[in-house]
Amino acid sequence: MTDDTANPNEPLRHRTIVLVGLMGVGKSSVGRRLAQALDMPFRDADNEVESAAGRSIAEIFAELGEAAFRDGERRVIARLLEEPPHVLATGGGAFINDETRSLINQNAISVWLKADIELLARRVGRKDTRPLLKNRDPVEVLTELAEVRYPAYAQAHVHVQTGDTPHAVAVDAVIAALRNRLDQESFQP
């Protein structure tokens, strides 16, 4: 029997934690801080895809299309899920793919970070690096994406509502939700 009282976060470190949600919700920024709080490695699926492809996501979209990007993304995530436990931030569309979602939910604990569309639009409107927003209104795009993606995101193990607060607040909310999930699992027959 192990003594987890010394570090109450220790039980959370036994499985990879995968963050899913719309662009701008903070999967990478919250993910980095969550990994630090849990003393786990952090991985960003978008960065890993770019590294594997040798080009940016925008270039992959422009040159090969979204379908090719999603296929590469699925393969990269499958590889990452074979690694020791870590915190993994995914791209906004990764969890929509049935195969990718199944891989994540079978091999990790998935966390849906959810925030108000208008807040997300303000965040993503600050940069022009997102291919799905090219020459489009962020609120319109995010509303359309939410309609399509929320049913898939709802299949995540844990749901955490975030807001316009410091990242530490979101990290604390994720840790509390993960602990709650762990407590529920320990009472399962």
C-alpha cells in the first residue's frame, strides 16, 4: 500500500491527462501549468505534429488539407499515448475523430475545458495563426465549431468550465475535477 498523503496529487500522476476543447480555451497554457503543478511532463500535440511533419499546421492545412492534418494528428496522438504519463494538450479538432477519441478515452483521462464563446473569440482574435479562422469572424467560426464539436467533447471523462480568470484558477479546477473523478472510480464495484 502506498502513502499518498504526502502528495495528494500523486494518484493523479498515474495516467496521461489529455486536455480537449475549442481553440483559445487554454489547453496549452493551462496544460503547461497543470503539468507543473502535478510534476508531470507536458506535451503539445500541435507542436508534435509540426515536428513530425517538418512544417507548420498552417502549411499542412494549405498544402495537404485538413483531412491529411487530422490523419497525422491521430497518428501522433496514438504515439504520445504510448509514452509514460504526461499532460497532453490536443488541437481543437482532435477529439472529434472517433478513432482518436477512442484512443484517448481508453488510454488516458480526458478533460474538456469549456469557456464562453465570446471569451474564446477575444482570445483567438489576437493572433492570425489559426487556419480555421482565416478571413472569418471568430464568434461565427467558434459557434459553428461548438455545434459540431460539443457532442464529442461531452464524451470526455471530466468537464471543467473555465472563465476569464488567471490560469491558476483553471488548474485548480482541473485538479479538483480529476480528484473527484478518481474518488468516483474508487467507489465503482
